[in-house]
Amino acid sequence: MAVLSRFYGVVVGMLFVPLLDAHFHAICGEHELIVSIQSLAVIQGDAPDNVRRIVLEWASRHQSDLMIAWRRCAARLCPQAIPPLP
């Protein structure tokens, strides 16, 4: 899994799976969220509310960057890093 960003104990990564819609993974400790890039909705997983909130805030700021990263992964290219939350 390619790591895109790290902030506040959250590691955001992407693993391209051709049969799935564009998504990313956010891991914080023992919790993992899988988030749709297009809808910015959690499609799988669970995490405390504060983790979910900061992940979705970060994703909303970088939605276009996330789509670019998805396309790069689809082309078997390494995605660029995405800045963390300040």
C-alpha cells in the first residue's frame, strides 16, 4: 500500500483494486477506515469520531489530489505524497 500522508497518528494509504471504486485507507492504531474518494463517505471500517472527523476533513481538502493519486495507481505509477493537516 502506498502511503500518501501522515497526520495526528493517522496513516493514509492507497491500494488500487480494479474492481472497486476510487477509495483510500486511513489507519489510526487498531482502527481502519476505507473512504470513497468521490462521495467522501466511509464505506467500511470504524474509528473514533475524532479520527473520522479529521480524516474526512483532510479528504475534503485534498479530494482532487486523491483522484490524481488513484489514477496514478491505476496506471501502475507511484502516487505523489499529499500534505497533512496543519
